[in-house]
Amino acid sequence: MTAQKLIEDMMLSVRDGSITAKLLAYSRLNLLVIDELGYMPVTREQTNLLFQIVSMRYEKGSIILTSNYNFEDWGQIFQDNVVAAAIIDRLIHRAKIFYINGSSYRLKNKLKKGN
């Protein structure tokens, strides 16, 4: 799911009092895919929720995360360099990191069609 959808889901759980159950549900998945991190602003409360998910899954479940931002810029995404560093630390420990360069797949196909 997109990072924004995950955050929205977590924020709704905070409001309705089911946050503990929601965190446990996300921690039990074999694989959590978080797409488009950094496209939308993230508040401190949302950052803390993302940290909790990453922390609960640390060394227990895999995470695939996509972002157009380098790790050096994550402090800006999360508005907190310390929490950003803690998230990065947990994500990259024993991780395989893939940097993908090149043209957008969507844009490339659009240009091929001449539109």
C-alpha cells in the first residue's frame, strides 16, 4: 500500500482506539510493502506511528519500501532527524538496497506512443 494509505489507516485506528490491534496486525504480516514514501507530508504523530511499525517488524518481518528520496533527505520527510535515523537504522540492518535510476516507466510508455 502507499505510505499515505498506511498512515491514514493508522491515524483512523488512533482515533477509534484500535491502534494496538492495528500495529499487531501489521507486525504479523510476512511482507509489508510501503510505496511512495515522501510524496505526501508526514506529521510528527504520523512519523511516530511509522516508527512503531518499523520497530515492531524489526528482525521479525520483511519490509519493501519505495521512495524517490535518498536517506540523507528523510529528516525532511519526517520532520525529525533523530526518528528518521532510527527508522533508517532498523530498515537497512541486514537489508538489500536497490537504487533504480532512469526514466519513469509511465513516462517512457507515454513518449513511445507519441502522446
